[in-house]
Amino acid sequence: MKRKGIKKIITLSTIVGASIFLPTNSEERIPLDKYYLTEQLSSHTISPLESKSAPENTYDLANKNSTTDLDESSRNEFLVDSILNVMKPASSVVNNYLIKSSIKVESNHNPNAEYKSKSNNKVSKGLMQMVESTWKEFGEGPYSNAFIPSKNIAAGIRYYLWLENFIAHENPKWKYLATGDKQNLVVAAYNAGPYLLKGNNWNLNLMPKMTKTHINKIKNEITALKKNQMYSSSE
């Protein structure tokens, strides 16, 4: 996942009337707040931890809910589900299916996951594998907070929502696309960067092989989640 170009940290106070600018491929400068849906983003600006709506770590949650008989992987997955029950993205594109699938593919529900890219040596951390530059823009507090599950998920949701709005304003075909196609574009931007996607004229076939593989993994996870929910509701 790559993000380049934003120089200031985004906070609740800068969401409305922001004076932050992003360079585009053509070097023009665009007000960042143009791409925000403020009603969506403001609800994810404050971590649920601060309102004590969600536990800080897997083990607190497991003890509170008598799930100590679960293995670590199951506890981590249970934690993600519990946080997302509190922190629901207000978007038909960036929905719980997308966020849960992204977490599964990015980190396999491991809040302590850490990966160093072989191509650029950048480190990504936590459930949604945030790199430091993206964390400075969408996260809360120091980069070490990326290992706090609820803060990592909140930052990932904010970034996904920003990407959705960026693409919606920049891609003239956006409003004609099905939800699944929109999700593919947002996932591509999350993985490889929005400006590479825009530079390729929103053509996923021109994106790196790694990104196309990433998109397919998340699509498969979304399909599996919906199938499991269908079976559960029919029981």
C-alpha cells in the first residue's frame, strides 16, 4: 500500500474547510477537502477506544466475553468483528465486507503484523498494514499506535473513504460502475496508490501483477463472507 504527496496531518478540525493540497500527475494542486464526504469521515475520526466502545486488545476482549478457550487466530478475528460492529463505514462501497476482507488479506487478523517491502523498503504495520506516511495523514498519534487494533482499523477506514471520494471525483465513469467494480478500483488504489491508478486511466489490466492478485484475493474473501452470512441466516 503506497501513499505519496500529502504534507499535512489530517485531523477532525481540518476535515471541514481544509486547506490541504495534493499534487496530481499534471502538477496542478487540488484542495483535499474536495474529496471528503465529511459525514462519513467525521464518524471515524475519533477511535472507539476513547469512548470505551471497543476493547484495546484481543485478550481484554477474550476475557470479557469468556472466549479464552479460542486460539489466538480466532480471538484476533473475534476482535476485528467486535470493532467493526462499533465502527461501521457509512458507504455502500467501503462497507464491512470490504474492510473485513482487506484485514484478512493484509494481515490475516494479526494486529502485530509487520511487513517490509522488498521493492521500496517501506514498513507497513497492523491489521490493515498502514505505512508511516499514510498513518501520519489518517492515523491517530504516533506510528506505534498502528499496532492498536481499533486505531488501525479506524485509519484504514478513513483512507479507504478518502480513496473512494478521490476516484469518484476523478473518474468520469465512476457513477456508471457496479459496486463490485468500484470496490476493485478502491482496493487497487489502496494497494498501489491512487495516482498510479489514475495514470493508468483507471484500467486495472495495466496495474502491477501484485495489485491484480491482491484485488482477486479480496474479491474472493468478500464472496466467502457473503456466502457464510447467507448460510448462517438460513440456519
